[in-house]
Amino acid sequence: MRKTGLVLLLTLVALTTSACAPLLIGGAAVAVADEAVEQDQGGDGLF
């Protein structure tokens, strides 16, 4: 019983993490691009 619960929990965590990963990576890329534009051109950057 305990092993089954652990497997279900790990499966849920894996599915949740894999679903959010593109959003986290995309958000980080936008933040880096915004900072690069700020450093290069000054001002407020992209946003």
C-alpha cells in the first residue's frame, strides 16, 4: 500500500513538473532578453 502511494505521488510530481517546465523556461528566457536589451540600449528594456 505504501509503495503504491509513493509511485502515484512521484507520477503526479513528474506530470506537474513536465507541464510547467516550458512556462518556466520561457519566462526565464524573456527575463534574460529584457535584461540584455536594458543593458544594451538603456531605458526600460522590452517591457
